[in-house]
Amino acid sequence: MIGNDIVDMEQAEQDSNWKRPGYLDKLFTSEEQFLISSAIQPDIMVWLLWTMKESAYKIESKTNKLQEFAPVKLICNNLIIHENTATGNVTYGNQVYFTKSTLLAEYIHTIAALTNEELNTVSIAITSPKSENYKTNNPSSISHHGKYLALVYK
Amino acid sequence: MTNEELIAKLKPIVASYAQDKAALEKIDKDTDFIKDLKINSANLVDVVLDVEEEFDIVIDNTSMEKMLSVGAAMDIIEAKLQEK
């Protein structure tokens, strides 16, 4: 199973003030907050970690029919950033998810899966929410934010 | 605080983040923040922080986990107000 999440950086800047007191404490562990405060571009780190958590949560919620808002229970680790891509893990209890991210000035996109192999076999299309017949190709995972629609195909 | 008073205080808070303004007009305790009001998940934190400020309460992570609907928010606010 695949999960994915996209953040439109322009939209995020309009909609979310992550510098608001208390905000980061409710979303991120102290280790994750350290990654944010020590990042050269903290904005990018905030939304990278957020898309990692969201993409893993999408699998977790589908598998376990789970509905909760517990971002701090989704823990990002083993994060390696390499120019415009990143890889990492998200754990939720005993479950480990593998993530792969694309970091661009316009958007940050992360896919999550239960194995690394699965991550490497999917294809990704980043398009506009205006492309109306996207559902006909049967994407495995859909994410929409701002001007972007992210589709993942197995 | 009556249920009506609670909803009246919650409505302007969620209105700032709700993308479905029509659903906002029909708000009641069954209204789901994400499915009905189309609040972005990153903005759920803002709802929680605004509720903390408005009611002068602290919402711990365990309570926040369940805060996905107007009814759940009302239960949490009432419980936290009782603790004060």
C-alpha cells in the first residue's frame, strides 16, 4: 500500500504560521523540532517532516480504519537529505514506514510504503486539480494541496 | 455553558480554516472538521491552539487525538473546563 502527501509551499505560507507559539510542540517530537531549528531552511524542514507523517498516516488509517489526530505519535527518523530528494522512516508504534520525498521551491511531495522496494516501483504524476478525469487511470494514492494534485500509480 | 453557547464560540474559530463555507452554516455536533468543513490537517493544530486560547484551557496530545469533530471538541472543552 502506498500513501502520499503534497504541500504547495505558497499555499502553506498563506495558510499556516508554524512559528505560532505552541504550534510545533503539537506536531513534532523534540528531535524533529531540533531538525527544524537547526535547518538552513526551516520552512522546508517543517513541511518535509509534515508530508512524511501525513503519507505514513494515510496508510496507517486505511489499514487500521484509524481516525485520529496524533502527529507526535508518527515519528520521523533516519532522514537523509540529498539536494532535491530525501529518504527516511516514519514509525507509528511498532510499524515502520519508508519514505521518499521530492523537495522543490514550489512543492514538497512524499510517498510512503511498508517496504523500500515498493517505493521504487511506483510512478508519480504531479498535476493540477483541474485535470478532471484523473480517476480513470486508477491512482493508488491521491493528494491535493493548493495548485497541485499528486497521483501515485503502482 | 450550554451546547448552543459552546457551538457559538466554536463557529468563528473553525470558520477561519473551513474551506466549505456551506457546511459551516449547518454546523452541529456531528460536523466533522476534515470531511465536512474541509479543514486542512495542518490547520487542525490552529483550531486546537485557538480553542486553548478562547477557553483558557490546555489540550493535551491524548485529547487532541480525538478532536476531529465539533462534538468531540465540545466534550474535550467541557471536560477541561470542569478540571479547572
